[in-house]
Amino acid sequence: VDVNFHVERVLGNLFLLRVDDARVRFFEALWEIPEGVTYNAYLLTTEEGAVLFDGWKQEFSDAFVEALQRLIDPRDIRAVVTHHTEPDHSGTTGKLAEVAPRALFVGHPIAGRILRSHFGVERFKPLMDGEALELGGYRIRAVHTPWLHWPDSIVTSIEGEGVLLTCDVFGSYSIPPLFDDQADLAKLSRSIRKYIITVIGHYIDWIPKGIEKVSKAVGRPRIIAPGHGVVYRSNPQWVVEEYLRVASGQPVKGKVVLTGLTMYGNVGKAMETVREEMEANGWRAVYYGFNDKERPPISEVLTDASDAELLIIGTPVYEAQPHPIIDHLIKLIAAKLPHRKSMPILILASYGWSPGATGKHVSELLIKQGFSRVMIIDFEGAQLKPSIEDELQALIAR
Ligand SMILES: Cc1cc2nc3c(=O)[nH]c(=O)nc-3n(C[C@H](O)[C@H](O)[C@H](O)COP(=O)(O)O)c2cc1C
Ligand SMILES: [Fe+2]
Ligand SMILES: [Fe+2]
């Protein structure tokens, strides 16, 4: 099988080892990413041996060893910094332990536990918040950044070099060029938003906290080297600001996301009417329709919902609940957009014989999670009222 990987100098003795995963279709077996993703490891060579930062997903283990061998004899790896033990970065650990028998693993104590239980790693030394690892004249300082994306997550700074290695933090989807100065920033911006919302969304409030902590601890980096996507060497501040903007939950003025599922056309027709009304009233509508022929990626629906001013969701009633796919979508909204709890959400539910059925269920999903501006309009069959303007005004005014 063909594996596309890159070994490229970042600066001085620091190298990027990146594999392009174009095979993955559902990141975390959940998020639709036809655009793929990259896993970035880094290697620092010193006079006393090499320091490896992270690794790749397990299925790329052989290619990973090949990439390492282009730079060094893997037996010369003295330390492996594990920023985060999620196996998209640590899946190669088993193979690595074989080819680098003298390497000592370092990371947050939680990483030590996970490396032992998942990969049988015995040679582990904790690297606590603020502590530094020293090797061959380099000092590598750790900053604990909990929940970005797991409790084990740290970032490290190579002191004096201005390089910040961040793993999931500042990551993005897609298979872009290697460096920010070669990339299409508009496309990258969308990949960043989609990545943050789907992967880190649940812990999004930790983004500003983490960024502030890191900048206090190690200052402004010259280079940001993340575990997914491009290396930021020309303008690292750009990705910092992108992250802060997504985390702020600041909506785009006038943007409404309409998404709905129809089995036999009633909800579909209602959504079409509502979309026309919204557009006539000056809203910019982004529409995702689910039906018996089309199933848009939920990863994209969530990405667009993350900066919408208003969200409208249509569903038929299905065994006294929202349709299972919409139920799933609503659960993910509650889980992944915790910073958008004040976004007005209007649910349009078409029923056959049981009015009010979805209300209780949706309340449990959203209102219980703290979403404060949720409204449900029930209607029988195809009989949605001709205008929802009054309800919308009331909802927005809440
Ligand atoms: C499998 C299935 C289950 C349904 N369950 C309910 C229900 O529990 N309560 C209800 O009032 N209507 C129920 N209905 C009726 C639909 O909610 C109603 O026909 C709706 O208008 C369908 O919208 P659609 O044409 O957009 O699919 C069900 C319909 C189907 C096909
Ligand atoms: Fe992760
Ligand atoms: Fe990751």
C-alpha cells in the first residue's frame, strides 16, 4: 500500500515527520473528513542523541520507522516526548519501543498511565507542568494544557529556538502543504474551525485558558509546530487568533443554518418555505437537507452552526421522538457547541398523530444542557403556518 509521508527540516536540527492520511473517512470513527488529515511528529537531533516528539497512527508504523531512518539510527533516540496519548499520535509507540530500545518516554503522569495500559510502556518519566527536559544542549520545557484535547495534553517549547510543539492544539483537518506560507489560508481557516468544533468542541472553553497559560509560560513563539496540518513558520500568530475566534463563539451577523430531515417530504417542504422567508428577510441561509437520497456530513453542519446567529432544525416525529438522525445531531450540538448556549434554536416538528411529542425530548437534550433560547413549533403533516416570523422574533428577543 502506498503511504505518503514527508521528512522536512523545520529549522536547525528540528525535523517534521508527517504522514498524510487520505484513507481515513471518519475521524474518531465519527467525523466525515473526505479531505483527510495529517499526523505530524517531530525529531530534534543533538550531539547526545535524538528527541522524538509524538508519532503517527498505528497503521503507519512501518513508514514511521522508514521516516526516522532517513534522519537517524532509531537506536539513537534518547527521549520520546508524548504530548498526548490519543493513538492518532501515539499508535506507533509499540513499534517505536522495538526499534528504539534506549528511549525514555516523557510526558504528563496521565500520559504515563495510558502509555503503560495501552502500549505496555515501562520506561516512563513524568515531565510536570513547567519542568524541562535537557539533552545535548537543548532545554525542552513542558506546559500542561489540560483538555486540549485530553487531561494528559502538554505542549513543549524548545527554549532559545522559539519553537512551540503543540500536538492537537492549533491542529486542523485536510492534507495541506507543509508550511503556512504555502497554504490557502481561507481553506485552512475552514479546516481549523471544523477540527476545533468536532475534536475539541466539548472542551472549547479550555482554548483561551490554555493559550493564555502557554503565552505566560513561554512567550510568543516564532514557530508553531502542531500535530495535524501545516507548520506555522511565517505567521504563527494567525493560527492563535483563528483558535481564539472560533472559541469565542462570535456569530457571523445574519447567518442562519437550516437543517432538516424529511422521510416523505413534509418537513422538506416546510424547510423550503422557511428558507425562502428567511432569505426574503435578509438572512444568509446555509442549508443542509437530509432525506432518503442525501445525508450531508454532520461534521459540516456543526462547523456551520458554530458561527451561526440562528439555528433552525426540522424533523418528523418518529416513534414519539425526533427522527433518530436528528436526535443524534441535536445530541452532538449539545455536546460540541457548549460555547453557543445562547444561540437561538428553533425546532420545527411535523407529526402525524401525536402533537407535542418531540418537545419533552428536545428539552431534555438542549435545555437541560443549558441552552437557554430553544423553541419548538409542532405542526401536523404538511401544515406549517405560512409565516414563522412572530415566533422567530419572540425567540430572538429572549
Ligand atoms: C417510521 C415512522 C414513525 C412515525 N412515528 C410517529 C409518531 O410517533 N408520532 C406522530 O405523531 N407521527 C409519527 N409519524 C408520522 C410522521 O411524523 C409524519 O407523517 C410527518 O409529517 C412526516 O414528515 P416527512 O414527510 O417530512 O417525513 C411517523 C412516521 C414514520 C414513517
Ligand atoms: Fe486528540
Ligand atoms: Fe490528534
